[in-house]
Amino acid sequence: KSDIARMALSLLVLLVPFCQSWQLTGAYTETFIIKQDFKSPDCVDKLVVTTNGMIPGPEIRVHPGEEIIITVKNEMKSQAVNIHWHGMQHTDGTVWQDGASMISSCPIPPMSSWTYRFKANNEPGTFQYHGHIGGVRTGGLGGALIIKGNISDYAAEADGGDIVVMMTDWYHATSDELVVDLLQPQFRWPGDGQSILVNGKGKFDCYNNAVYNCNNGTCLQGTSKVCGAADRAYYQPSPPTNRCSTCPGYEILGPVTEGKTYLFRFINGGALMLMNIALEGHNMTVIEVDGSPTQKYNTSSVDLNSGQRVAVLITMDQPLGVYTLSVSQRARNAPRFGYALIQYKGSAVNASTVDPKAAVISQPAWNDNKFTLDFQNNIKGLYTGFNAIPAVPSSAKVTRTFSMLVTQERMNAMASFQAQPSVDNLTVAVGPVGSKPQDFCDSDGNTKPLRWLFGRRTWHYPATPVLSKLYFGIGAEDLTEENLYYAIELNKTYDMVIHNYPACNGVCETHSWHMHGMNFWLLGAGRGEWSGSAAQLAMLNTVDPPRRDTVQTISEGVDNKPFDTTKPQTFAPCGWTVIRFVPKSPGTWMFHCHQLWHIIMGSNAVFYTAAHTIPPPPSNLMLCGEMTVEKVAQKLFPSIKGCNIGNANAASTGSSPFVAAVLIFFAHVARAT
């Protein structure tokens, strides 16, 4: 009987497309071939993850609402993969296509393929896609996703067109090594990336760089000699004998036309870095953040954290020449810079001869957290025009306020909480003396891994995708707040206060927080501890806040250390950010820190709608974990994608009689088993 059931389910899944009215006309179709290869995007040879042989992957450009069909062929020999479509809201019921591994779907195994199928958002904007399993994002898997059209009347001022600038921090170690480092009880911090890539290109000087102290090829880290990037370590195969062999050079953008205005789409596709971008001799005007229109905001540079996108207007109002676009790391005391060159049309200067490091460009210092706070709070949403942001729901409509305390603590490997967890009361979550987060920073002889926690709870990935647990009723009892799963209702209003807290080293870090499947209104961010006082409530912008899908909690204090690090007992909340959201799409939506290392270390949660709201899975549903054929069949046989296989008349609607008969036959076979 079990074999018959498996055969029935297999044939049903194959036949499902015949009873669906899928429209291929006008769809954007693409095949992504994911491979591992050796490349040197910053001049240092390393193992990378390419999409169609590229880093970053192919740029996707679609119309608003256009169907996107992308077949991912995972040709890696030992690495599974998922791709998340960052910023897509899946209002067409395609939550199964979100691409968050073990949240919305199973990972795509090595040497296999899977097809994603969903519709682009209905409004123009700047988005991205990237790997969403383990550390594969740091290997290079990602790219730009652009929804064409003017996001507002301001965008029409870009008479020169648009220019995509995708930035990533780049590590020379492999992604697998970096991930395993983080999970060791004897914590191995990957540190800051060795380079910053701009559109997949950068330059790491193997003999004189910011990572090591090098002199004539001899490199020191502190006082200890290290194997320089130009050298071949004894355990590495040859060739290459010199890891610094091939240099792609800096990205050259343009040529741009003097007097024209361009829309620059800045995308932070990195793992860790908060980045600042400035263009030599030019000012810029922000008109979009995270795919939503903004009022004009003039600035000399912009900050954007991992996962964020900012689109700006820049007028080419300087004399003919070549100008440097500078990308600097912020909020971390390690100088890192990436560059691109803007070539004016008609300039006599050859861009390939320009040294961007010689450019004089004013950018905020790494520890200037005031700039970051002001930049985030000064952006206002655009609530007029053809693509106006929906009005902010009133505070009276708020169903629940989540109070999310973000802490770094040591704990046993499989422990899920510390002290007395709470996402409703900050005082309870912080705890009394002896139970505060700083009281759990001892590794106990390197036996307790370092974790990030939400409300004093840390995340552990499930063995079965969360969406499948919910829809098929497979272990759905695990979806509790004790495990960082939070039930929400469609069209209800929710607030979230994200409370920053010093890490074990006393640093009040700048975090980037991303919400899958929906965006939110950023009501405001501030210093110190949130109490909900009248003064703090008055600081919130409920009139014209920006709408985003990725937001920051921002550092404070001198060198981002607001307290005396020799007195950890004084540590307390160090900054807050308030967002408001209304779920419109049913599903299981991940909310997490977009700093990849923090994801690995447990800084995640899932918001989910009721099981009865979840749309049926696609016909190419992958099985993993506890998703046995029998368990899945119990749910799928009564109704698959609108084909009621228990009723002949319903089954024949929109499909051939043969298909209907087969569906009905196997429905009876399944029930007989």
C-alpha cells in the first residue's frame, strides 16, 4: 500500500500543471547555473560560488507584476542552495517561493534543480536576490533585481538612465570555514572582510594592505609572521603558486554625459558591513529606500547596511574627467575601502590609469554613529503621487507590540533560552543582577558557544521547513513563542520595538534587520533605553515615515562603547528602533538580523499566519525532514491547486477528461491505502 501511495503522489504532482491556468506569455524566464569555481575578484584566488559564471549574478529586470520564472540548477558537488528574492512580497500567494531555507522550502540538493515561480511586486523599485542557506552568500551568490519604471515623479528627472552599484564585503576564507568558525565553543570570529567589491570587482594589495602589516613581502599580524595573501600556504594545492595572480581592476561606470542626471541604485549585498558611499565632487539626492519612494533628501553620502538599498539622483555637473566612487566600511574599527570609477563621455583621461585612492572624498568616520542615526531618521516617505505609500495605521489599531531585546550571550550548544525570556516586557527580558545578558559571557572553558538572542531566546533551524510544518500539520506544535515563532493575523496592525544591547565586549553594534514577505513603516530610532515615555512617543513619525523592509538599530557611545567596558555590570539597553507593520500575504515570514554571521549565531524569528490561510504548495514541491510521502499525501489528495480530485465534475474543469480520470482514480487509491 505504501508503494501505491508513493506512486499516486508522484503522478499527481506530475499532473498538477495540467489543471492550472499558468500563463507563460510575458513571463521573465531565466536559468541560473550555480557552480563553485576559483576566481580572484579582488586579485586573490579563492573558491567562490558563481551564478552563470558571474559574481554578482545576472541582473534581473522585470515590469511591475510580471511573472518571474527562474530555474536554479545547483551544479555544486557538495553544497545545497536556496535563493531568497529580497524585498518581494508574494502577494500572489507564492510564499513557497520566498527562498528562505528551512522556512519556506527545502534546500535544493547538490546536482539537482528547482524552479522558482512568482510575480514581481506591483511597484517599481530596487531589490536583490541572494543565497539563503549557510554562508553561501559570502561566496558570491547574489545579484540585483530591478522592477522597471519610475518609482515617483522624481525618478523621471533621471534623463541619463540608471546605474546599478552592488557592494559586497569579501572574505578570502571559504564560506564553509567561516560558518563553522562561528559555531565553535572556542569562538573563531571571521573578522571584517578583506576587501569591498563593487559590482564584483576590487583590489587587495597583497604587499601593502589594511589587514596585515607588510614590508617587502613579509607580513605581520601584531608581532607574529603570517603567510601573506601573495604566498601559497603549504597545505594549498599548486597552481597557483602566487594567490595574487589575476586582477580584474576597478569597475568603470559610464560613460556618463555631462549635464545629465542619473539614478544610482546602491545595493548592499554584503555579509557584515555597514557601508557609506560618496562620489567625488558630486552631491546626491535620495528618492528611494528598499523599493519605496521617499521625499527628496540631499546629502553628500549615504549609509546603507547589509540588505538595504538606496536610490539617489546624481547630476553630472563637474568638468569632464574621471571621478571616484568611494565605498567605506562603517561602525567597525577596521579601515576597508572599495572603489569604482565614473567616466565622463568625452573625457581625455583614461579611467584605467586613475588611482582612486588618490581622490579626496569626505566621508564620515567609522565611529560616527550620529551620521547613521540622523541619516536614517531624516528620510521621509512619499505619501503623494501615483505611487504614494499607504497611510500609517493609527496607534489605536495596534494589536500587539513586540519588545525585541537583542543580546549576545554564551550558552550550551542546544540551549534555546537564557534567564527569563520575554518579548512583551523589556525589564523582564533584561533581568535582575546575576541574570542580565552580561552575566552570561563566560565560555566556561570554551564549552559554551557564543550566540545572538532575541528576547533572551536563540534560534535553532528546524529539520522540516516551517511552512510545511504549518500547512501539512507536521510538527506544527513546535511553532511556539518559546521557539521564536509568533502568530500574526492578516490585515492586523503590529508594532515592534527593537532594543539594542552591548555585546560581550561592550560594543553596541549596528544591526540590520530584514522582514521577509512584507515591508513596514519605520517610525523612528533613538538613543538609550526605550521606556515608551511621552517624550519618546513624541519622537516617532506617524505622519510620513519611510517604508522599508530592512532597518538598522544604531550604535551609540564613543567608539560605539556607551559604557565602561571594565564595568560590565553597568551595561544596559543602548538604542531603540520602532517599526509598524500590517501583514498582507499569508505565510511564514522570517525576521532576522541581516548580518550573516548573526543569522548563523541565532538572531532570527518567524512570524506566521494561521494554517488555513496558507495557499497550496507548487507542483514541484520538494520533500525533506519529516515530509514523508504519506504525510504530504494526506493533505494534498483532497485538493491540489484547485483540482478537487474527489469530484469528477470539479476535476474535469480546466483539464482534460484523461487527467481528471487519473486524478480521481489515484484519489480513490490513496484513500484505499
